[in-house]
Amino acid sequence: MVKKYINYIYILVAILVLFAGVFFYIYGKKAINIAYMVDNNYVPYMITSMHSAIKNKNKESVYNFYIIAENFSSENIDKIKKIKEHNVNIEIIPARQKTLDYSHLGRFASFKIAMQKIFIPDYLENIDKVLYLDADTLIQKDLNKIYSTNMGGAYIGATKDGLMYQFPEHITEIGLDWRKFYFNSGVMLLNLKDMRKDVIIEKSITYFNTHYEVFGDQDILNVVVNDKVIPISYRYNCNSTFFEEKDAEFLSNFYNEKVYQTSRENYDNAVILHFAGYKPWTEWYTHSYLKPLWLEYYKEASSKYNI
């Protein structure tokens, strides 16, 4: 009789373990929220970036893409909606016209569309955390590690920008000498919950309306978040411009972490490549390794999604 009850217990435990496994599989997958913000002209490049992220993600990772769309054509909307992949969800959010005096951008007028970035906490009002990506990126590995970064109360996690050593006078002009850290806004882990709580959008608008020759959203966010920013490894925002200009010793000191001796090693080990300077789809971008790499992803995306 005792043996019979023991067998029942074993069966019950096995059933509980099975149900626990099924529950974890269905509900335990960690969703990674990813945001893009582009106009109609950049849709092919954004889809290329999305394709690279989907191709290189872990099978079990769930990617929720939120696309803030500026004047998308119906044709491009249809192309995006046809992207059907395992554990991938896509939502298109029409960009809203913002009442900003864009004359404050001055010589940086081309950054007008990027100004929408400061409104991401509003666009994604039901999301507490998101990884923002510029469309001129390639994602080479799964994004779970960067997304799992402990924000520790910071508004933004981002990578140091080479503008700090290229144009140190600009960092001085905007009053960030004290922080010794100026980040690139092309890849940002955003703590949207705290940004909303502490009215970062309103503070950003106030800063923009009271300053001129503003280097787009990047200057605004760098100033407004004050000390509530944490550094993210260059591997999550690897800008080829800097790795072609400076050697490993200089960059290791600049990023305060090990940088590989050759630029190719750095590109191969990067999670996110960012083409923040010349764009790989232009004829004047001639990098012997990175251009063919980007074109390979573009051709795959073109064939798969008809872009």
C-alpha cells in the first residue's frame, strides 16, 4: 500500500513539473521591447536592421518591435505588417506633429526627425522599458544581455560618443565637462517609467526652446538626464568611425574597457554595429568589410520582405 502511494506521489510530482515547464515556456519568456523612429525614406534600412536582429536572436527570445512612423506610405506599412517571424511582434505607431520651434536646431536642421526621440516615453505610454535603435544599425547577437542591464534608477543606458574627443569645445559649451561622459543617442536603453515620472519630456522641451545650435535630441537628452545615465559597453554601439581613427590603447582608455587590437576583431565581437557617419547604402561609403556585410543583410531582407 505504501509503495502504491509513493508511486502516486511520483506521478503527481512529474505532472507538476510538466505543468511548471509548460507555464514557464508560455509565460516565462522575457520579452525585449525594441523601438525605431524613422520616416518613410528610411524604411528599407530599418527593415534591414530588424532583419539582422531577428536573424541573430536566440530562438526563445521574444522581440516586440515598436515603430514610430513618420509619414509612412501604405505600401511600406504593408511590407512591415508582412514580417511574420517566430516570437516577433510588431506595432506601428504614427508619429504626431510636435509643436517645436525647429529653428533652434540651427546648422543641425537635418536632425529634425530625430527630435521625435524625446517623446518616446509618451508614444510608449504603457511600456516601462525599451531599447531604442537607430535604423542605421546591424544587430549581430541576441539582445537579452543589454536589455537585462540593471538601470539602478538611471533614465538612460548608452555608449560614450567620440564627439567627446573630436569636439571637446562642444561638450564644454553644453556644460557637461563635470560628467566626463557624453553619450550617443543612436542606441539607448530607456527607463520609460522613471522618465515619465520625472517629466523628462517637459524638461527636454524647455531646454530645446531656450537654446540654439542644438545637436538634436542627443544634446538635449545628454543635458536633461543629468547624472542619471549609466555607461553601456561600446560593443552595443560600435561606431566604425572611431575604430578607424584611433588605436586600441586610446580607445581602451576612452571607453574604460578592453578594446581589441584590430578594428575587425571589434566589429566581429560587437553586438550592435552603428553606421553613425557615412551610410553603407551610399556610394561614398567604401569600407572593405562593413559595406559588404551590410549589403548582405540588405539583400537578404530585400528578398525576404520585398523591400
